Amino acid sequence: MLKTILCALSLGAVACSADTTGADISRNADQYLRALTDSARFSGTVLLAREGQTMFVKGYGFADEPAQVPNSASTRFPVASITKTFTAVMVLQLQKRGALAISDPVCKYVGPCPPAWQPITLRHLLMHTSGIPNYASAPDFESRSRTRRSADEIIATFRVLPLEFAPGAKYRYSNSGYFLLGTVLEKVSGKDYATLLADFILKPLGMNDSGCLTGEHAPPGLANGYRPHGAANAEANDVDPSWLFAAGCIYSTVEDLNKWERALSTDTLLPRSELEAMWSKDLGEYGYGWQILPPSPQTLNRSLILHAGGIPGFSTDLLRYPNERVTVIILANLNPVGMPEVSRSLSAIVFGENYAMPSVRRPVKVDPAIYDAYVGQYEINPAISLNVTREGDQLIVQATGQQRDVAVPESPDTFYSRISPSRLTFVKDASGKVDRLIIHDSDRDIPALRK
């Protein structure tokens, strides 16, 4: 009874469960997403479906902040690496037509082909077992990817690199493999990727709000991408679509992606045998264009087929619970947004499982001069420290090996993060000097002494 009352009142991070009626799912999903949005930790559109039928769909935040254009079911978003699910299906469709075989060597279609690539097959590319380094992991990728390049020029950036392992020996996620698959699709079909996508998938399924970003003209209704910048948002850096291609160029809406998921539950695009092969993993937890997860606490002890995506300003997730025929689609134009926890919580809402209601935190105004007393290095353990610096009117924190984060004040000595649920409290000794901080994690407090 107490839990029910607390859930209804939305008091803090209370573990809540709900009956799985449509009204309960809509109410609880909206309550959860409003709390995230009110904390400036989410902006985007969500769709929840069962048996292909929409149970909940709603937009939060703004597709265009300056113009105050709200996100909605019709807002288009770059889906980033969810594109790989489409690329994989088109490869299998061409195989069904006899135009290629996934056992073919990549060098049959891509040239010039380095000697190290000779053993690599299209299947290796599909399953991220080729050993070709991920071009998006290059140290200068962020700056390099803002300039338009041809496919040959982009392939040249990783063609010269040594393999990370022998083909077929390991699994390691690599955008390079799907970029190459895009060139294979174009060579075999005689069509550019965007046209092939439209002819093979979008038009047959009536996905009229989807397409492939080309960089020439932004499609109408496309959301702007944002990144957290203190308590506010800033426009994210652009990635030229030429660098995304078959690994991440598609834009879509939540409703179009629901059409995509429904089609993959039938033999509309591929025979059932081909679909089952696509969802069969080998090394790692990846099939052909999809991540395949066995039941675990993170998946609410259910089998899960999914693909996530992320580019500057956008974070996406498409989850399929095949046994329950439940679909969760999240398209966000704010990155990072803590997508794994958001996806799990929305899934829990559908299934009536426990989930944590986000705590709504709001910034307060403080004199930035107080930050000078907090600057320093704080040791969590011998291997991990938290470095605290001041940049203008912002307090910056960065843990060893982690990305920089702006600490947002909720009081003069306590700060929260917009990219994680953690909070920090700076603690003074008897003389009034800050000698430690406390990291408030979801279920524990972690002390860190100032060095």
C-alpha cells in the first residue's frame, strides 16, 4: 500500500510497479518521461507497442528549442546505428535474389582490397567479426567527420590500418564493416543506398517519413540535435552524413520504426528462416544487424533483440521482446541521455515490473567564485580519481577514463549531473577547507579524499 501511494505521488526514486493495462502503461510512461524532461535529462519521442499495436506514443521537449517547436509522433530523427538493421535486411534480400551470398569475400566487391582483407566475408562484416578497425573510433573522427568526403576517401582512412584480429576470431563492433556493406549494396544493385532503401523497404512498408540523410537538404520536420551544457542545452556538433552512410544515415519517426518492427514479425520482407538466421548470434551477442541478448536482470529476465544508436545530439533505441511481442522505440535529440536506464524503465512499465521514478532536480543560482574552493583531485581508490576544475562559471568534473561532465548546482555544496543519476557533495573539515567529496550513487555513498 505504501509503495502504491508513493508511486502515485511520484516521490523521488521509488521502485514502482504497475498493472499492465493500457491506461496504466500510458499514465506511468508519461509520468516517468515528464520527470526526466523536467530534470532536463530527456528530449525526444517514445512509442510503446504490443503485438504491433501502439499503446503509448508522445513527444517531450523541443525539436527546435529556439523556435519552441515541440517533439511529436511526426518528428523525424536521425536513427544513427539503427540503420544497420536496414542494411542487414537489404543484404539478405539481395542474397535471396541470388545477387550475392553472405559467404562471398568482401574483396569480390571492394577494391583496391588489402591482402589482410582477403579472408573477410560479408558475413564477417554483418556480425562485426572482420577485425577491421572501427573508423568512428579514430582520435580525430569528431573533427574529420564534419567535412563531406566520398565513400572511397572514407574507406581509405581505414583500409591502410592493420586488422585488430584474424577474421572470425573475435567480435568487436565496427562501423567500418557496415560502411563497406553499403558499397557492396550499391555495386550489386546498381543503385545508390538511399534509392535501394526506398525501393526495397520504405515504399513497400509505407514508411513515408523515413529516408537517408545526404547532407544536401535536411528533410522537413527533422529535429535539431542538442547536448547538455550546464543547466541548459547547446546545439551539438554536426556530423556530415557522408560519414554515416550504411552504418548510420537513416532518419525516421517512431511510428515508421513501428512499421519496420511489425514487418520483421512477418514474411513481408524476408522468409522466416532468413529472419531467424539474422537473429542468431555467433561470437559476442550480435547477429546480422541486431544485438541479441539472453535473459538477464538488465533485460527484465526476458529475451531481447535490439539496436541502439548515437551520434552527436541524438540517441536512439529500438527494442524487440520477441516472446512477448513488445516493442520499445526511443528517439532522443539530446545526447547523452542515459539511454540504457530509460529503455529498461520503459520496458518495466510495459511489463508491470519495478522501476525507479527519476528524481526531479532543478538548478539553483550560486556565485561561481565558490567553485575555486572545490578545484582539485579527489581519490576514489588508487586507480580512480575525480578531477574537478573550474571553467568560467561552470564546475567541470571528470573521472579517470571517463568523459567530462558539467556539475550543476542544486545547493552551494551539492551538485548533480545531467548525464547520470549521480550527485556530488563537497565536505569541509573543521578549519573550513574542503577535504573530501561524497558521490551519491543510486544506492550508496562513495567518499573521495582530496589529494
